[in-house]
Amino acid sequence: MADTRLIQSRYRLLELIGRGGMGEVWRALDESLGRQVAVKCLKPMGPQHDQAFTRVLRERFRREARVAASLQHRGVTVVHDFGEYEGVLYLVMELLDGQNLSQLLEENQQHPLPVEHVVDIAEQVADALGYTHRQGIVHRDLKPANIMRLTDGTVKICDFGIARLGHDISMTSRLTTTGLAMGTPHYMSPEQISGKEVDHRSDLYSLGCVLYEIATGVPPFDQEDAWAVLVGHRDTPPEPLRTHRAELPGFFDRVVLDLLAKAPEQRPVDAGDLRRRIVLGRTGEQPALGPGPLAQPGPGLPPAPRERALPAWTRSMTAGHRATGATGPHAERPDPAAGLTGQWTTARATAPHTGSFVSVSAAPPAPDLLAGLEGRHSAGIDLGRLGRWEEAGEVHREVAAQRGRVLGPDHPDTLASHYEIGLTLSRTGRAEEALHEFARVAEGRERALGADHPQTLAARQATAHALGRLGRHAEAHQLYETVLAVRERVMGPDHPDTLRCRHNLAFTLCRLGRPEESWRLAREVADARARVLGPTHPDTLATRYEVAYTLGRLGRWAEALATYQDVARARADVLGADHPDTFAARYEAGISLGRLGRDTEALELYRSLVADRTRTAGAADPETLRARHGLGVNLGRLGRWEEALAEARDVCALRERALGPDHPDTVISRREVAAGLGWLGRWSEALVAYRQVAEARTRTLGPDHPQTLAARDDEAHCLERLAQA
């Protein structure tokens, strides 16, 4: 392959940038899209390899390439394409600008990384692992070489080369019987070493090994002999990190030691729990020290560093039972920051706005209760991902109520549940209630975590989104601008969260009737996202979609069409041809074709879109009906009014059953029925339909709304035509 230097007449290999036991990684040019990518080539298997081994290896590569390509998270390397060329398997990924953690350590002459970098890396990797584990994927080979820190500070997990679907046990057993090495000794969990079934907690152990090394400069078990390393993982308790490096925060020492628990059930419940503990640890502040001598550290330990003060909600904490159930030399070593680790829980909390205490529980909640609530919280999130928003809302409401009782109303876990309630309300069209929920979370997080904390900003941004859903765009605009100013100051102008806020601001400007400003801002955000995330990252494509929308509002339909078509092609490559976002871009391209008078092309586009939507989502899905509505409109534009009327009537009836008679989509379809009747000269029937439209808009929008007044004008025009008949 290196001789031809061109794969599939598309990917031109430019420079070898990495080589391992199983293959090579090249910097390459995707000549179809004009972008630079990384291409990983799996070495061809020679005749010395068993054919069954080769067959299994290829099967695993194809399966897991599809899995990797489905992952969409800023903390996971984006996979663009994969395939086989001249007997060589290849994977096409985003080209990352940065260094892996192994390189950073080597560059630092094996000295540990700065503390703030270590903690930030831990939080970002925990967030990414939480996402992949919720998809049912276990990495199985986390190590410094597989974690990249980009030049902008973003951390990405790379190389899901031996990852597997969590439920795919049979595939794993077949692979391990071939003798294929699964994992790297310095970072393997005890259960992985013993050949037992592994789950997401094995990745948490490996992450603990990685964090130990970048925080101290050495792995937890640093023997030269591989067998001695494996025995260490299996049998030897690791030394506390602060025996190597005294300035490490106490909470971080405990978090990593908990990750390195020998038994999986003694580690954090999941990556979400891990991330929560890190976030709480990062936001703590040093409490004021009272009079009297300081407590002496335990034997053999250096003096503990001064901790920062705790957030307000931790002031009434009491030393309870360890949530992890850990025993031995590292169990129950309370210090002023214990509350930030998630190991201790509140016995009472301060009532908001009053300063008085309210009873939460007579004793600290049992660890299994907290773990059960965390599991139900995750289950609620999973229900939402399946589109079962009503059920998800019920789960989150129950968990929020119980967390409020046992942890307090301002505890981050309680607020996290209320945030999820807000999301479910927003998804089920209850924007007013969602607004109330998000505002409550924002206020609670500001008290607990501070005004500039990322979680506080996320809640305020969600509040602005809810305001926009209610049509209160001026208020949303003001709030977005406030949040953006903080994000730019705290995170920098190119941080993905800052760019997301700027994207939302551009969206709001357009809804305020300021399309020129919206277009300029959206174009800037699209360029920045392309630079930071890559030109085909879903977020970049979402902003380019907004650029196209603003171009349409400015009447620049040819440019809008070209942009929508580019976005549709890129989304088909990145997300798949049947992804809803790909369909959405195709739908808007049809709108643009119609605006340009290219009705025949628009009609054909909508025919294909209706077929694809019906195949993937069903005939009664709202988006299928939206595509059918577009089909009917273009039939009318071509003068095929009998067909247009039949289509409009079918869509109207389906929408009325699914959405109700006064839903805006139903009313639009009824107006299309009236228009078809009018064009066919059936004015008395058209009058009935136009009156139904006007009455529905009066009920839902009010008598003076512009759309209601337009419906009354249609009714008056119909009466005039009847008078002339």
C-alpha cells in the first residue's frame, strides 16, 4: 500500500506518523473533501498466521470500526471511514493536533504533569468514558499512548482497536482463544489479567493507572518484569500518590486509589460518578483554619497540602460511611476536603434563601441507596436517548425527590436530576415548565458551585434555550450574551462550550429579525468550529446549517442551497445517509430549490426523502409527514392540483390524529387543503377549510396575531370569489 500511496482512489498517504505492533498510522489527504486525515493501516497477515486468527481479526476490525464511527463526543476521536484495500484494513480518523500523554511525559523527562493539567485530563477522560460506556462500549486498552491532549487543551480518547461492545461476550471469548493480547500490562485491571469477564469498571481501573503515572511520573506498579507488574496489579495495594508528590490534592489521591481497588465493586460506580467527584474536588476552596496546632499526618506520609474552602452546600457535612466500602490502610482517612470526593454525605442542609437548617436524614444515607439512585439516574438518561421522554421524566422526578431528601436541595446530584427533568420537559413541548426547572438549577448551582462554574453556565444556557422556545427571544439573547462573556473570560473564545454559546446566540439573532448579524456570527462560529473540531464535526455542520438558514432569510437562496447540499453530503459521510440530521439538511435543500423555482428537482428530492423517512421512521412519523407536505406543495407549484389536494388531505388527517386539530403543523396542512380546493375552483369547500384555519389560529395564537389576520384575509378572499361566481 505504501508503494501506491493512494487508497481507494481517495486517501493519499503523505507521512508516516506512527508505527505499532499491529499497524501504521499515516497523515493523509482526503482528496474527495480536500481535508487532512489520519489513516491507520492494519498490517497484512502473513502465511505464518492461522487463517482462523486472520478471519477473527478482520471480523473484529469491521465490527469495531462501525462502533467507533458511531461515537460522537468531543472526547472521542472521530472516525470518518473504514474499509479494506488490496488486502489491508484501514481506518480513516480526524487528524489531531497535539500529543498523547506518553509523549507529554517523555517530553517532560518523565516528570509528572502540572497538577491542574492532571485534574483537567481526569475530568475530560471521565466524561468521554461515561459517554462510551453508556453506548455499551468498553475500551479495554486505556493507556497514556491512547489519550491525546490537543493544543487547545481538549483531551480525546483514541484507538478503540480492541474495544468491544459490552454485551458481546461470545465475540470476546472467540478473540481471546486465538492468543491475541488484550491490553497493556502496566494498565491492565486485575480481572483482565485473570481472564475474567470485564465491564466498564475495568476501564476505570486502567484510567486510575494512567492518572497515577501522569500525576507522579511513575505507574502504580513500576517493576521491569511484565509478570511482576501483573502480580502487582492482582495482589499489591498501590502506594498513595502523595507519598510520591505531596502537592497533589487530597481528594485526587483518594479518587485514584479508589479507581485502583482490586475488586470492581469497590471502584466508583461508573464514569459519571467519577467525573462528579472530580468536579466537586476541583471546585473546593480552603476552609479557614481555627486556632490550635494542626493535626499531624499519619506515619510515613508527607504533610498534606492546604485544601481550598468547600462550597456552601458542604458546610454541614458529617463523616459517614465510605460509599465505596473500601477497607484496609486507605479506608476512612477524613480530612477537610472529604465532602468533595463523594465519599461522605450530608446529614442536614441549609434551606435556600432562609439560612436555616432543614432535616435531611437522621443518619448518612447508605451507600447502596446512593448507588441505586445513580443507577436510576443513568436509566432515565438512557430512556431519553431512546426517545421515551415521558418515562424518563418520571424516573428523574422520583430520583430528584429522593436525592433532595437525603442529600439536600443544592447538592450537585439533586441539581443534576432537576436538570434532566428540564430536558425531558423541553423535549415533550412543556417549555414553560422546562424554563422554571432550568432557572431553579441555575440558581442552585450558583449557590453551590459558583457563578462561573461550567455546570452553572450550562444551566443558564439551557434557561436561555427554553426562553427561545417560548418565543421570548429578546430575553434569551440577553442571557446568551451574559453567559458568553463569562465563557470567553473563563474558557477562552475557542473552547467548544464557548462556541456552542455563540452558535445559540446567532440562532437567536435570526429569530429577532436580525439575519445579517446572525449570518456574520454563524459564519465566524462555523470557521472556528472547523478549526477547533474539524470541518465535518457534527457541531461544525450544525453551524453551517444555521449559516444556510440565515442566507435563506436574506434571500440568497442559491448560496443557501449550495450550503445545505454540502452539509447534507458531509452528514451522510459522518453520520450516515439515514441519520435524522442528514434528512433535515436534504429537506431544507428542497425548500431552497422551490424558492429558486426549480420545482421539478424539489419534487424529486421530496419523493426520495418521503421514501427514506417512511423506511426509517414509519409513515406516521411527524418528519415523514413534513416531507410529504413539501411534496404536496411542489405538486401544486407544478399545477398538479388534484394530486396536491389528495396529498394535503392525507397529511392533514394523519397530523390531526397524531398531533391534534390545533397543532401548527395540522393547521398548515389544512391551509394547504384550502389552497388546493381554491385552485380547483371549489370555493365553497375552500371557505370551510379557511374558516377552520382562522378559528384554530384564533384559539392558539389570539385574534390579533399576524397569522390569524392572514387566515382572515384568506377567508375574505374566498368570500369575494364566491360572490363573483
